Amino acid sequence: MKDAAQPVVGSENRPDRYNYALIGNMNVGKTVIFSKLSTKKVKSINLPGSTVSIQGAPIRGARGCLYDTPGNVSIFSDNEDESAVREILLSSKYTGEINGIVLIADAKNLSRSLAIALQYSEFGLPMILNINMMDEAVSRGIEIDTRKLSEILGIEVTTSIAPEGMGLRDLVGKFSQLRPANFGISYTPAMDELLTDIDELLGESRVSARAIGLLLIHDDLDARKYVRELKGEEVLTSILHLVERFRRNNPTHNRDILVDHYNGLARNVADDVQRREPVSGNSRLATFGDMCTSYLTGIPIAMLVLTLMYFFIGAFGATYLVDTLNVTFFQGILLPAVGQVTDRLSNEFLRDMIMDPDFGILPTGVFLAMGLVLPVIFCFYIAFGVLEDSGYLPRISILLDKIFQKLGLNGKGVIPLVMGFSCVTMALLTTRVLNTEKEKIIASFLLYLCLPCAPLIAVMLVILDKMPFSATLTVFGVLGSQILIAGYLLNKLLPGQRSPLFLEIPPMRLPKPLAVIKMALAKTWFFMLEALPVFIIASMAVFLFERAGGLRLLEHTLGPMIHHLMGLPEKSVQVFIKTMIRRESGAAELEHLHMIYTNLQLVVNLLVMTFVAPCINSFIVLFKERGLKTGMGINVAVFLYAILLGSIVNYLCLTFGVTFT
């Protein structure tokens, strides 16, 4: 062999023409990894005579092109998916020459992934193994010694949590270190002799003669075509004669025996590098797990769990920790200290850009993210980790699956929707647990439209407490009904399918605090690494917009419309603008101005400020998660929906003489 025996780096090929194939079993996260690593310049390659298409795109921030292949279980299978993968590895006609294999493994099912990794290692192509879904493995008590696995296979081994983007930068960084595996698989003496003979006949080859021989034994047509094009008909005929003689001498051989051989080797390797915590034999926990999925007992348990999560994240995280970190440290200590330094700047515009209390980079970009978002999201990851580690998460999803089907979601949708009552920004991030883009859009829309976050709920309750109970009932009744109506309509209008709820149900167990905290810290750190630059850029943009007179223009433009359509005072524009910047800021402004409102106007204002838009943090995260086109579509739809609904509520109340006094 020539290139196959060498790492990618150092070869004479141009780096920008390197092609990598993402290969792995079904449902191991290949497509998520592909979308995270590649640019938007995706091209679809339809293979002739097949219904299978391969997606390819340049790698983001690195040289070369990445191809996402269909999930498969064996290199010997005859179905279209496996055939497509073999075709692009053997032929350069459709994707160009594949220079390396990025094999994605499922951390929960390492043995199954290693079995296919060993099969593809026989191709002799440079390779890397990425073990995905590490968080789910940890929650099941599985620990993997990746260093030892790397030594056994002779290739680089990385880990990732693809939906969070964790580990993917490291994976791309290792592309320059791809090399053929040196595991050294032995077969029967007769087969080893056959593969040696084929190697001598085939000579130099980009793809290993061992892989070609293994495929030819099982009549693979792509392997025949490869040999014919590389060495001609005569060499192919000679090899086929050797294969035929092997078959005559070994009539009991078949592909199932060979696949079992790989599975056995994979199990041995997996047993050597992973450690599984014994399944709990606690019968009380098992009984509790069964109770969680029964309507009679599961719903009260779910309400209790969600209430505890709400208080932990909303009351402890978003209130106590935020007050301690943001109010006491950032605003009370750090901001004044930094202000003493920036006060020495002679340029007033630059000083304001850095320190303006409403729009400056430090107060609203850095300190807001560090003081407000960080403690909330850390608490969320702790709570989420406890649910995941205990095995409760799949059970509540099963319990609520039938209800959420009407909204175009499956049972997993309960997680972001419940979290939205604590923090919409954080809840938007949890839409990553959903499977399809349709489900993510529906959940994002509902979060963006209908759910008041914890600080807003707190101020709403303060305002509503001074009015008759009918006002509270109206506000929360309208909000609740909109979740059902908007979800139902979106399910009907949006193309695409709801994904079925398909979950592995791990045994119930007591969560391991250290593992939960370590995972929460890692996820929080990675989120802040990604989000902080976005917050800084957004705060600069809002500052420049305000200095250019954009906010004053909005106030003068929207004031009359708000008054005529929704019957609100023109000063409501101030409330809405501050709501868009910070929800609690808008709510505080409403409380400040409530004396100029009637009770009906307060009810309409509370509804519209919940509907019109979440805070700037949610605005940023929505675009980050859903992209520019979808994010813009949701914003426009929510804005129009808020004006329409506010106007309808105002009109109906006036028509029927409802004043809430």
C-alpha cells in the first residue's frame, strides 16, 4: 500500500482536497456532528441506481470536505446504506478520494460501535474514533478509558456530546493525526493465507488488500470493480480463482461467522476499556420507577419534581445566586471598581460604550452573562443532570408523550416548556434534546410566545395581587390556552414529522453528586465559552442603535398604534422596549408606571409584554439555535401575534364591560 499507510498530514495531497467520511451505526449522532462541523455549503450526492444520498460540505475552520454517510451495521451487508458507504470508500467518482474515516461511536453501546470500527479498520485508511453521547454514558454509570482504547486500536480516540458541541473542536483538531489502525485482526489460518495471497496479487493499493479480499469473499461488486479498474481483468480473475478455491475448501464459512468474529473481538476490547457500575438491585427504586410512568401516580410525582426544579432554578438560581453574584459582586463591587478606571478615559463615547448602565459592553454584555446567565444555567444543568442520572427523565417523557403529541412534540418537549417558566433563554437551549427541526421550531415558538420567565412571573404576581382574582385567572388562562392553540396550529402548519418517542429506559438509581456536578461544570463552561462573545457583540449593536436614535424612533412610531389598537397609554412603549432588553426591567417599569394604567390596561399590558418578545438574551440565543431565517420568522410571527391578541383582549373586555375593578 502507499497513502493508506501514511497519516494524512505529510502526504503530497493538497490539504484543501482532503475528504473525510463520517461513518457509524444508526442514531449515534453523525448528522448532528456533520451539521456542527460543516459549513452551510452542503451538497447532496445521489448515487446512481440507489435511493441513498450522501451529504457533503467543507469543514468549518479547517481544510477539507466532510461527508455524512448513512448509518450501518456491517461492511458485508447488502442493503443500500451499507453499499453506499462502501462505494464512496472504494471509488473517487462521486466524492473524490476519501482520505480518512471519522468513525462515530455510541458511548452507551461501545461494543456495537467497536465491531463496525474494526471492520472499517481493515480498509487501511487513516482513521479516528470519536465516542459520542458521553453524558448519557455517564448517566448510566459507564466509564471509558479512552487512552487505553487509543493504545489498543493504534488511532486517536476523542469524546463528545454533540448536541452541546462539546469535544467537536478537539475532534477537528485531531484530523491532522489520522492514521490507519494497527489492531491486527486475525482470522482462520485459511483466510489469513488467502488474504496474504490477494495482497501479493493486488500490490500497491489505496484501500487495503485485506478489505478487498474480505469483500470479494462475499461477492461484493464494488470490490470487483475496484480491482478491475486498478489492476485489470486478469488480476481480478486470478483473485477470484483464489476466492473460489477458499470457498471449496471452507464450505461452512459465511458472513455471519465473520461478523460474530468482529463482535467477539469488540466485546473483548470494550470489556477491557470500560467499567460499568452494577445495576441497582433496590426494589424500592424499581417500584418508584414503575410508578413514574403510571398516570395515577406519575402525574403527582411529575408535578412535585417540576415544582422542585422550578424552585431550585427559579428561586435559588435565578434569585439567590443571581442576587449574590450579579447584584453583590458584579454591580456592588466589580462595576464601581472598573468604573474608576474607565472614568479616566477622555473619549466620552468610548467610555459610554464600555460602561453605560443600560447598553454598555461591561454591564450588559459581560457582567450580565456572567452574573445572570451563568448561575441560572449552572443550576439548570445540575437539575437536568440529576433527572438524567437518576433515570427519571425518560420516564416523565413517556408519561406526557400522548399530551404533547397534540402540540407536534413528543414527551421530551416537557423539558424545555417547564424550564421556560424559570428562564426562557435557558429553555431555548434545552430544545436541543428534541429530535427533529419541526419539534425544535414548535418548542422555540411556544417558549418565545407564551411563557413568562421567573422574574416576570414574580412582578406579574405583585401587580395582579392588587386586582380581583379574575385578573389573575384571565392572564394565566390566556397564556395557558395559547400554548395549546399555538402548538396545535403549528403542528398542522409546519411541514415535517414529529419524531416517535424512542427511549432506552435505564434502571432508576440514586444520582451520583460528583458526576452530576462535573458534567454541569463542563457544560456550563462550554456554554459560556460560546455565548460570551455573542453577548458582547449584541450589547455593542444595541448601544449603537440607541445612540443613532433607533429606540426613540420606535417609541414615536409605535406609541400611537399601541394606544389605538390595544387601548394602552403611549408610555407602554417604554415598558415594551425595556422588556425586550430585560424582561424584569420591563416588568419593573410597568410597576413604576402602574398608577397611570387602569386595571384592564394592566392586564392587556401584562399579556402583551409576555407575548411580544422575551429578553435580549433569549433573542440572541434564538438566532444562535434556530438560525437567521427561522429566528427572524419566529420574531415577526410573535410580534404580530402579540399585537393581534392584545387588541382582541382589549376589544372583548370593552365590549362585555369587563374592567377588573
